Amino acid sequence: MVTAGLMRALDARAIEECGVPGAVLMENAGRAVFEVLLERFGPARDRRFHVVAGTGNNGGDGFVAARYLRLAGARVTLSVIGDPERIRGDAATHYALLAPLGLRPEPFSSPGSLKIDALLGTGAAGAPRQDAAQAIRWMNADPQPTISVDIPSGVDADTGATPGEAVRAAVTVTFGYPKVGMLLAPGSECCGEIVVRDIGFPWDALDVDAPCTWIVAESIRAGLRPRRRDDHKGAFGHVLIVGGSLGMSGAPAMAARAALRAGVGLVTVAAPVRAQATIASRIDEAMTLALPEEDGALSECAAEGVISAASRAGSVCVGPGLGASPGARRAVGRMVRVLQAPVVLDADGLNALAEEPEMLSERAGETVLTPHPGEAGRLLGRSAADVQANRLAAVRELAARFRAVVVLKGAGTLVCDGRAGPEVGEASAAPVAINSTGNPGMATGGSGDVLTGIIGALIAQGLDACDAACLGVYAHGRAGDIAAARLGQVSMVAGDIIEALPTAIRELEVDG
């Protein structure tokens, strides 16, 4: 995946260094749109199409598509938003080829045409101006599908933000690479089906250092190592889950069940004395450890028991159902500072970190943080809305600030590895992985606890923390998709994700 700036740089290098004329790239882009239209909607002859174009290069791609449609016998209407006298360069070259075909700018027609959105493109930023916003509203109001060229107009190509009107496309035909904003909410909701087409870039001559990657099965499958016939439970690691309190015993139990389903050999749940029996009754296959408590939550001195138990663990998950008592928060600070095993911090573990951020600066072991936007906001000292407005910047800032692997949960969960990142306060351009699985049915209590258990299990089995996070979010989201297909999104609960997890993992094994 690329940003708008990187794509412009690749365009320029293809033209200047490799000798590919810009007009040829534009011709190939417009023809690609035409071909996708035929593939998705059938023959063009006698069908009605309405091309809504801007005066820049995105409009130029639309002019080429309009020409191919007219030559194929389609009934084409062209609307240009802005002054046609401002059309320059390669776009002007292709615009000039339309007049001989009888294609000249017209006002918006009556509804009923398939629409091609070639209005703003990847270079646009901020809310669309009044004339563009009016055109977007018109396209969205028409019941016929809209096909967007490169990116839906109104979607920020770098962040996925939609600060004003944005086209809701049925199909988006993008060129070379997907753009980052197409995979981040709310922009991802505007793209419909994403079709990536090569338009003639000489990729062998262009080194592409993409700032973001897409987490798909092919990119994470290698993390599941085959099991040998002589393997035993000790070969697959031991997860220690620290959490639970009166009234919140379900969270660590779900994390434990998810860890077991993710393949770990052993699980121990360390919980306050009065929660321990309840947790033990929920999970036959896990061990439990009773810890000192105050008013139903961990006391500060419980840290010593965790530190002792962690000496036998390959990873420690801290936070599910922990509660926000002062004693529990102090226990988190004491244990996290000295634990040598990798730590996954979630839920109230993250809230303890927000109050005592220096606990990680004193820590030698690796750390994975798994905040939702509200928790991320508390860690950064801002609102959840601010985090959501630029999720990429937020996850990079968190990763750099805490020198940790950060999993920013939500639609299109993000994973960023800040372990070797810039110094605190410096701008971070650390690569970010964007998850391709998951659905809104997973927005239910306990879903995050399930993810914590999965990631902890994968680390305990020997995966690098970042690799475990990427594989974990993919498997978690895929299990959610399997559960949604079976039950529907409305009725899903976190336990359904756990039940579907074996199928999700089996898919990776079978296809590998």
C-alpha cells in the first residue's frame, strides 16, 4: 500500500527515469476502468454512463474511460466540475479527443446511468469544495452504482478520513497499489469492491518502500510452524494471564480459552482469591493461581506472585478484567517493570500504564500494547475522536513513545512496531500493517480479551512480538468473519469468535 505522495513519486520516476510518457499511463488507467466496467456490468453498447470528471489527472483518467465507452457504443454523458479551460497537460491531451466523438461537458443528467467518479483523485485533501460536494451528493443520491477512479472522491488517500462529502462507490479501480486510506475507516466504507490494476509501471526499475502493508493470509501463514510427531505441550509454550476481579471473571477466562484455541501448550490464570474459583470453573484446560486481593481486586503485593509465576511463562498477558482499583494499578507497575518475559498489556493494564507511563521505560523485556481508541487516547492525552481522525499517526506515535509493538483495535486494526523506532518526540514513519479481516459484529464485550489471549499464545509459541500481533489480529478477525457468516453480526458474542478460531487457523494450515 502507498500514500498519495509515494504514488506521485512513482509516477514521476516512471516518466522521468524510465521514459514512460504520462499520457500513456493515463491512457492505461482509463482503459483499465473501462475494462473493469465491462467485467462487472456487462457489454457497454446502448447502456447509459455518466462520467463526472474534475480538471486534474483524475479527470484525465475519466476522459479516457469516456472515450472507450463511446467507441464501444455506450450512451455517455460527461460532466466537468470546474472550468474546462483549467485542464492542462496529459489530461488536456485526452480531453481534446472527446469533442470529435460528440462528447462535450453537460449538466448532471437524470438518474439511471452507471456513474464514473473521476472527480478528485488521490491528491485532494480536506473537504471537497461546494461544486465538487454538490456533484458527490448527486452521485450518491442516484440508485445506479458508482465506479470510482483510483479512490472515491472525498476520501483522504493517506488517512481514510472523510472531512466532507465522499462518494460511496460500488467498485473502486485503483492503480499500481491500494492507497492507505482505502483500507482505513471511514474511507474503507466508501470503496466498495477494490480492484487493483497495473497501468504499465516498470516495477523492476522502481524500488518501492511502502509505508503500510496489508495483513492477508499469505503474509502471515509462515507464523504457524508445522507440529512434529514427537512434540509435547511444553514445546508450545506457557501463557500467564493476569486479571480478573469480582464481577469481571469472564474476561481472563475468555483470554485463556482463546489462548488454548490458538495453540499454546499451557495456560495459567493468576487472579484475586475470590475470583479464582469462578475462573477455574469456566476453563477446564487451564490452571489457576490465587493471588492476594483488596476488595475483590488484586492488591499491590500480588505482584510478587506474578513475578514468581512468570519465570515459567513464555508470555504474560496483563489486564483482562483487572479492574481499576489503586492496588491493582500499583501491582501492574511493580510487575511490568521487572518481568523478563514478553508482556501483552490490555484493558486496565493499559489504564495503569496511562497513569504510570515510566513503567515501560524501566523495562528490559518486549511489550505489546492492544488499545482501543479510547485507551489509545488516554495513553496519548487526547480524545478517542482525535485518535480516530488519524489512526495511522496515533499508532505510530504510541509505538515510538513506548518503544513497543502497538495494536490499535477497530475497523482495519493497525499494527506498528516501535521497538527500533525514532526517539520520543521525533516524527515516526514506522511501517504499519493494516488488518484485512473482521466485521462490526465483533464490537462486543470480551472481543478484545480474546485477541489478547491469541497474541499471548502466539508469542509463547516462539513468534516475534510483531509477527504474533499480525497473525493474531488476522486470525481473530477471520474467526469473527466465520462466526458472522454462521450467526449474523447482530447476535455475535465474544465466545463465538473463540469457537470459530480453530476453523480460521485450520484455513491457514490447509492452504499453506
